[in-house]
Amino acid sequence: MAKKRGQGEGSVFKRKDGLWVAQITIETGRQKSKYFHSQREARDWLKLTQTQIDNGLNLSTANVDLATFLNKWFDAHKLSVRPNTSALYWQMLDNHIIPSLGKMKLKDIRPDHIQNFYTLKMKAGTSKAVIGIIHSVLHLAFEQAMKWGLIGRNPVDAVIKPKRKSKEIKTLDENQTRALLSTVVNTRYQALFWMAITTGLRKGELLGLKWSDLDWRKKQIQVQRQIQRIQKEGLVFCELKSKSGKRIVVLSDEMINKLQQHLDLQDMGKSFAGDQWQENDLIFPSNNGTPMDGHHILDKFKKLLKQAELPDMRFHDLRHTAATLMLKQGVHPKIVQERLGHSNITMTLNTYSHVLPSMQEEMANKLDELLMPIDVSDELKPREK
């Protein structure tokens, strides 16, 4: 009686029609066969598959279609990310990935399948930004498939991601910033725009601030949450973008004054709203106390830019304006990094490298002033009697 092969054992042989066959025994005792035009291809496949099995590859489970795996992966992964990130990932899966690749077997997905998928998407008008997100989702999913022992390597590693054009950073200079702030004097938006420009907080972080986060005596505010719009859920409180996003930001005396004025205006607004007011302790709520929609702030910002005759830009560019103004005033990049909530100083320096040349020129001139000897020749000349 012939001895049964153990898991991972295999062989290569040639058929009568000239094709080479690679066979391997998988964990259930069944054999898996694959056909090739050359002996070398067959041996390479057998060797790779044996290595994958040694590393924990589960060939029978990997036989599921990609859609089934992605649904399983998403159910596990969504528990570890913010709700808006989870919603974005599902949008990529449901609208793009599963309709195009979902019927293919997980184990059969090759880099060229994904590359062709990207090409077809671009031809259909999908932006490079969206394809970039699809690329990230696929990479995460296949990386998890490797950890679960379903595949031996991540096919996305060998795929060329379309290069996305970086967004142009626009900033306001000192005079433009004053012009913008002059348009919100004595309005309910004054403190919000002062806070955006003096702290560099993101829009969602600003709208998530609560009065309980503010220490009036120490003139500090804790950034602990943000407000995001989640599909089918509306405006919700979410965790911050990263661990470094949780931070304490020191406020200026003028910012504290603006917040006190803002609190007085808000108390008047509560009286006016009456029973319609919903208390959420928010510093920058809507007219009835609920979280303010970021789209409303953006619309207001665009109107203010026109009113002040300033160039069009994103609300996020106020964050860039804050960083640029701080750096130009000689604030150490480490402090700028901490105020912005960047995970490391490299991110800050790379993002605002456009500010550095002028800072270097100023530094060079200051060094000249420091090191050049003072001309005292006139003082040494003998005085006329």
C-alpha cells in the first residue's frame, strides 16, 4: 500500500500533452494541483507553496472568494478605527473593490490583477485620491490575510500606486490675517476664527471643544475629541486623528478675552433659544446647542474671504497659516509640532519647509551681526585739544 504524503509534501511531473504538473498535499489530506508550461515554473510554485504552508498558510480557507474575506476582515478591522475611517473603508469596499474583484479567489489575486483594476478605475474617471485610499484598504486587508495564514505574501506590495498630486498649501500673511479677523469682530464667529489662527486646531477639533476642556486660570485648553459627519449617523463625537492629537494648548491673554466675550454671547443665545436649546457644553455649537456642522463653518469662511477681498482657500489652510505665522515669529518647530498635534517634528518640518528659506536668511544675517567685530577705530583716535 502506497504511503500517504504528509502536509506540504509534493511532486512535479510531466503530462503526455507536454504540460508540467505541480502537486502538493494540503492540511485536509487532499492534493492541490497546478499546471505550467515549464518544469521550472512548476518547481518554483511548489517551493513557494511549501514555504507558505510552513509559515502557516491555510490553503483551504484561502480558497474563499475575495468578497467573503473582505467582509470578514472589515468586521474585525472596523473595531480598531474611528467611525469616519470605518465608513470610508466600507465605501471603498462596497463601491469599488468588491464589485470589481470580489468574485476572484483570495489565493488567486496577483499584483497584475490589482494593477489592471487601478487602470480601469482611472479610465472610468476615478480620481487618484480615491485610488490611493483603495490601495491603502487593499494593503491592510491582504496584510491581515498574511497574519491569519491565508496567503503567503501581500500582492499589493508589488503594485504601483498612482502618484497623487499634493495639495497646494495656501496661507495668509500678517496683514491678510488681520483683514480676515476684522470681518468677525463682535460676532459669534470671532472666537472661533481667533482660535483657528492662533492654535492651528483642525475644524473638527475646534467644533469638538467643550467648556470643561478650558482651564481659565492656567489659560490652557485640552484637545480631546473632534466632531465628524458619519454616513447614516450624522454629526458624532469621534476620537482624534492620532494619539499625539490629544494635547494641551496654551492660549494667549487676548484669546482668553475673546472666549469670555464668546461665553457672554452664548448665554444670550441660550436665553433666546429657550426650550429649543440642547446643552452639550460645546464652546462652538449651533444656534440651539447641538454640534455645529463643519459645512456651515466652511460656507461662512468662504463668505468672509470674499468680504475681506482675500484669495479663496480651504478652511484647513488656516491651520497652515497658524503654523507659518508661528515659525516666522521664531517659535521653535518643536513647539509648533506640539500645538498642531503632529506625531513627530519631521512631519512639521516637511510640511512647512517653504518657510525655512526665509528663516535661514534671517538666521544668516543675525549670525553676521553676532560675529562681526565692532568698529571702534573712531573711539581709539586721540581727541583734539
